[in-house]
Amino acid sequence: MWISRMLGVGAMTFVFLISTALANDVVVLTKDTFEEEVGKDRGALVEFYAPWCGHCKKLAPEYEKLATSFRKTNTILIGKVDCDEHKSVCTKYGVSGYPTIKWFPKGSLNPKKFEGARTAEALAAFLNIEGGTNVKIPSLPPSVVILSPDNFDKVVLDETKDVLVEFYAPWCGHCKALAYTYEKVAAAFRLEEDVVIANLDADEYKDLAEKYDVHSYPTFKFFPKNNKTGEDYVGGRDMDDFVFFINARCGTNRDEQGQLTSKAGIVPSLDGLVKEFVSANDDEKKIVFSRLVEKVNTLKGSTARYGNLYLKLAKSSMVKGADYAKNEIQRLEGMLRKSVSAAKADEFTLKKNILSIFV
């Protein structure tokens, strides 16, 4: 099954690649900070860009990938300057077109212009020579589900899944520029069993694209569990736009790094009973716990799973005493600071979030 293939990467490799791939490591430079950061005790690669520039937008995911790969290299800064906003900086360094990429050696404000291909790999090769590093560009484990006529209905029309589909064309510049971001979105939600991030080559499979009224690229359609005719996605195309949309529509609670937020696992309808439980004496706790069981038995889907975790933690609280929740939160926070698999991190975060209601 495609799910098992998606999860075939080793847990530790997955955690490393996802945490690395989802970081935002390009340093934003301004007229006030430029010479505080550049020309000091490390070399700096700086992109001079304009927000409206199409070539800059195309470069953005590659440049971000580069910065992510160099995040642990403290001898090189990867930065960028908005030349619309900070014209004086760009004029000072002879920038006349966008994007312009310049290398500033350690301790120097006399740059060398980068003239190579605008890919993360080419930029990394340049930096390895100029900066004396040996950094390679890692690739993300594939998370976007590739659709075709053979699997489209099985994946997209599955009423147990919320599915976001990108209809793209291989020659489309906007599609290419978006590819890395879309892969990061898929990576962020890959542990959500009910959420699928997919794409379809609409140039190759024109009939499918036309069936869903797709005439330009990229076009995004959302197929929620309760509407398999498809809905137009009209949100933004930045990582945070996709994450916000998926959390809002799919009931998930992930951040841009794919980690669960502090809201994950919380069932508001149970919180009042938990407050009663916490303030009750030992005899009263049993009565409130029974009411909690009754309430949990009315829940469905993922909230039922979270509700059962509420019950498990309430039982532990009755056995281990009033300090159990506080002590367990501290233990879980310690575990989360260690290198754990993504699945374990989810487990610990859910427990920690729910335990916060018991404190």
C-alpha cells in the first residue's frame, strides 16, 4: 500500500530530514542589520531580491533548501535583502537586477558575484569552495502522493480521508517554484492518517484535469471526507497558508515543522469535568470520573481517542496522587528534548497537552 511505502523511511532518518527540511534559516537583512551581520566573523551569501520578481520567487525554495542545509555550519550566513524596502543597501552593492546573489568573505564587505545555476546544489558547491565547507544538499523523503488514473479514485474519493490535490504541469514555472513548499506541507502532515497531500500531472492526464475543471497550473482542489466533488482551494501558497488551511478544514493541529501544537488532543467538552475532578476529594473523584466516562463514550473519531487518553491520565492521577500531572509533564518535556521518533514526539505531546488541564 502507498501508506506503507510513505512510512518506509527509518524513524530517526525521518526525524532528522523533516526537522531539517522544515526550518526557516534564511536570515532577513535590512539596512540597519546588514553590516552587523555581514563582513564579520563568518562568510555570507546574500540574495538581493524584489518581492514581485518572478525569478526571485522561482529561486525561493532552492535558496531556502540551501539555508536549511547550511543551518549547522556556523562559518557561513545565508541571507537576503528586500531591495524594494532597502534600496540603499542594494544600490551600495551595485545591484541592478533581481535576483542578484553575492558572496561576502569573512571580514570583508567586498563581494564576489555568484554567476552559477540558481539551484541549491550549485549554490552549495560554490559555498563549499569559497567557504571551505563540505555540505551536501539532502533530499526530502517523498511525502506527496503521486496520482494517476490508476489510483485517483481510490485515494481522492476515499470518504475516510481529507485530500488536497495539486494539478500541475511539468513545464509550469510556478509549479516548479512551489514544489519544495508543497513537499514540506506533505511532510508536515505525513503522520496524520486521515490527511493526504497529493498531486497529479495534469499535462499527462488531461482528461482527469478537465473532469475537475482545471485549466491553469497549479490549481488546487480540496476533497474533504464529506464532499468528494471537490472544492477550489483559494488560499495563499506559502507554507503557513497551507498549514492554516489544513488545520482548519481537517481538524488537525500541526505547525510548519510538522510538530503537534499545544491544542492537539484537547477536547474542550471534557475540560469542565476535568476541573471538577482535580478539585474533588478522593470519594468525589470517583463520581466525577464516572461522569467523565459517560461523556467520553459519546465522542467519535479522533476525539474519542483523545477522550480515552483523558480517562487513562485521570486513572493515573487517582492512583499516583495530586502531583502526578505536574511531575509527568516535567518528565515528558525532558523526553521531548531528546532525539525521539516523530511518532513518539506526537505521543508525548498529546499526553503533555492533556495533562496541562489536570494541573
